Amino acid sequence: MGRVVLVTGVARDLGSRLARRLVVTPGVDKVVGLDVSPPSGDMHGIKYVRADIRTPVVGKVLAVEDVDTVVHMNVAPPQRQLGSRSAVKEINVIGTMQLLAACQNSRTVERLVVQSSTAVYGTSARNPAMFTEQMAARSGIAVGFPKDAVDVEAYVRGFGRRRPDVAVSTFRLSNVLAADVLSPFGEYLKLPVLPAMLGYDPRLQFLHPYDALNVLALAATGDVTGSYNVVGPGVLTLSQMARRLGRPLLRLPSVGFNGVTERVVRLMSSDFTPELTRLFMYGRVVDGSKLERELQYEVLYSTPQTLDAFAEAIDPGLFSALGGARG
């Protein structure tokens, strides 16, 4: 008998894509999608349940549907369509607590897969050259989405101690980037001119949604446990990214960077989260070798390839007509 999988956050882009992917995945008999809003796009084969993850109703869903695998996709940085920062924090943290409470009381749940973020490592001038899964943040996790991600993982570890019979895996996704995936970073990179902080050229990494979905689907149907970084191999500096996108950098002093950038991005009907400011100063690089070693999955799209695919799908930059060099 195949798995019965509950996917939370199916109204969000990655959540809905994963639910559709699991419908056609061998070994999965039924997919249940849960969110307060119905997902967009074709959801044929998915049983949608309209429910708020912050309420105890999720426990009833687990029981009624005989769910044995839960994939928690309802942890994300603030975005305008998700409401205020406080509302997003409630969904991220309180929603996770309610879900874990329901899983703890469930007699059918055997596997929990959690989408987390490399934001758990924070961002600071004391960053190591590369974070491995065993390392802790040096700074930059006191507020905002990084704090949400750290809190969520702490609750998940606590759940694992209380229910050692449930296989728990956590996947720390790098910045997921694609032209058709809504994210603060993606909207920033679509700007005709990229505001950048004077005196800094951060090292950054990306993850193609194709690889993100492959890894999460593999976890939902496999027997993996533990925490894993998921990232496209390679590193790009912000200046290299600007050249590949054919977009000029607008260097701003750090004292005015956040305010100016937020105004510019909002004028473009986009989102810019305050925690991105530190990322544009210090960057963040993580090691994804554990994923390949233990899951036997080789990420298809490198960081440069992910950015190039993004560049090909958006409006060309101001410098593209001049044949700007890639690299």
C-alpha cells in the first residue's frame, strides 16, 4: 500500500508544485493539500482541504485521511500577499507548533518532512567560508524570518525527541530562484538597476525549483532522516550576478541602503524584506555535499546555471544589448 501524504502550504508556489509532483510519484496513493486559500493551477488528483494550520483542525485532517506522511511547506519569508510580518510569523511558528502537536497525537503519522531555509545560519561578518549542517549561526538570527526558521527547527527537534518512532527530516533550502517563482530575491533581481551596498560584494547561492521539488519528493517517499542543506553547487558574487543579468549596480552607502532599496522595490510592486540587507552585506555560502552523499541525489542546476535560466526568462537588462560578459 502506498503513502498518504499531507502537504501544507499548497496555496504557495512550491507547495502546490510539490503536491502536483507527488500525485504522479510512484509509491504515493493519495495527496491531501491543506491551506486557507485554494491553490492556483491544475490540482487534479489532489484532495484540497481548506483549513488554517494555526488551528487544531489539522489533527482531524490527519485522522480522517489516515495520513502517514506530512510534508510541511508552510514556512516562508514575508511576502505582500501573505499579510503583515506578524501574520507571517504566526503562520511560520504557531502554525508549525499546531502541526507538530497534531502529529504527536496521531497514530498514523510515520514520517515528517520539513522545508526549512539556509537562513538558519544567519548572516554576519564572522560567517565561515562555508556552513555545514553541524554549524550554528554566528549572528543575524535575532529577528525576522531567520528567527522563525531557527524556532521552527527547534520545535521539530523537540518533536523528534518526543516521537522517536516518526522519521523526521529537515531540508534547508537556499534561495529558490526562477522567473515564475515569487520571492523577494527574485523580484529584486528583476529590477532594471540593482541597488547594492557600497564596499560589499557578497557571495551568494541559489537553488532551482526543479531540484528543490526532486529532493522533497524523494524525502517524502524515502527513508532519509536528519538535516540537509539543499543548494546549487558553485558561488556567485553580487557583481558577477549583475553582469550575467546585464543590469547595472547602484552602489549606495549602508546607512541609506535599506530605505532606498525598499522604496525602489515597492515601486516595482515587489517585496523586500529587511533581513535581506544583511545578506547583501555579508552573503552566505553552505555546503551541500551531505545531501549528495546520503540521499544519492546530485543537484542538476548549479548556482550559475540557475541564475542563467532566470536571466533567459525575464526582460533583458540594460547592458544585455552590449553583450555583457557572463562570469
